Amino acid sequence: MEPPQSSVVKRAALPVDGGHMKVHRYRMLWAALLCLGVVASSYAANPPERQEREALRVCADGNNMPFSNQAGEGFENRIAELMADDMGVPLTYVWSPQIMGFVRNTLESRACDVMIGAAAGYEFVQNTNAYYRSIYSLVVPEGSAIEAATSLTDPMFAERRIGVVSDTPPLVPLRRSGARIESYPLMVDTRVRAPLRDAIADVAEGKTEGTVLWGPLAAYYAAQQDPPLRVIPLVDDDSGVQLDFRITMGVRRGEPHWKDWINDFIDRHQEEINAILADYGVPLLDQRGRPLAVEDGGET
């Protein structure tokens, strides 16, 4: 079959003296259109940072005490209220369980603008300055045989049944110390399960002799037992694993002004934030990694 005549005619119709110029202009126009397409695509994927915010839109788990819940009872709820008051705008939430895909489904989808709690260095967000620093803590009944333990390497953990959340820092040192591990899942839908609460309840009921949990969780659930359990921040741990972490707020990358505003908010309201955290018994550390007295009002 012969090629269409029109294509042959068009190729032959280009003048010899101006053909190269026309081809060049055509290519330049095509390149410009491609560039415009790339710019438009980039703009759609990364729109410019909003300068005005009609509301403080918070990404949060609706059933994750002591951090947040839909009733507004968590300390992150109270810090969000403080932020909204400072901005002079309404406070709204996008609720989603903090399991795999949380950031993608909330912050990255632009449904909300800030996570109130994100560990420093969390790779899926842009971190603000830290607004508190806490540490894993041992929870035991008053008068426990292991309440004198200040490090995960303490020989008294040997053969003791100790609760630990799977894939958290205390797990390996406790195993090395000879502890008999009772494991609780890390990533769960909080609407269905509450393994951290279970870990504390098991201590209170004598199923385990102690548990090592992230400080805010340890303090909150230990205080709910009758009688309350003892919480021992492991500030003298020498196991070599990191047990203390700085907690920031998480925002999208490419929003430097929003990050700067939050940093300024934290700086101006640090004492109030510390007081909120103290209301929930959160073990706070200072810059040297030592227990922080709330009345110090210092930076964390």
C-alpha cells in the first residue's frame, strides 16, 4: 500500500531556502509547549504555599489517647486549640487511624495542614522545631522487685515477664538481659484494638511483672489503674539504644512560611505547652536528657 499522498506533498512543499528556519521554529514552539506542560503539571502537584489560612486543619487519629481523640481530650487536641486561638481561626480535624498510609491520606493529600506529633527525623514530613522530649519508661506496681531498675541492661530483668511493643527500641536490650518478652503489636487500627492499654492492664493484673512503653503512653495508662502503677523514666539507661526522642509537628515540604510560623508559636508558648503535657504526666526531658521540672519553663 502506498503512503498517503498528503504526507509526500507536505515534505516536498518546504522551500529550500526557508525550510530549516520553519523546522527550527516548529521545534522551538513544541519545546515551549512541552515546558508549559511540565510547569503546569508541577504547579498542580506542588501548588504555591498558602499565605492565608481560614482554619487550622489538623491531621489526627480520632482514638489515640493520650494524644488525640474525637472528643478533644488528648494533649495534642489541647495544643491544637492553643494554636487555633493564636491564629484567630477555627480548628478543624481530618480523622484517620495512624497506621500505614496515614500521612499519604491526610497531609500529602492536602486534606489537612499539620500533624501535632511527629518524631524528629520522621522522613514523610517536614519537621518543625521540637516542642517536647520524652523517653521510654518502665511501668511496674508499687513495691515491685524490679522497681529499682534504671537501665534495660539491669540483671534483675532476667527471667522476668516484661511487656514490650514489637519493633520498638526496648525489645532487643530486654531480650539480651534475659527477660521473657510479652509482645504487643505496634501498628493497629485504634478503632478496633488498644494494645498499649492492654500492656498496662496486664501489669496491673499480674500477667506481666512490668512493661516498657513510650513515656506519654506509660504515664497516661499507668495513672488510670487502681491503684496507679509506678512510672520510671529510663534516663540512666546504658544499653546503647536510643530511648529518648524529640517530638515536633509535621508539615508538608515546600511550606517554609508555615513551618516558620509554627516554630515561632512553639517558642512563644513553650511554657504553656509544657504545662499541658504535665497535666497528662508526660515524662519531659531537658536538653541534657535529664528530667525537666515544668516550673523551669525551659526549652525541651
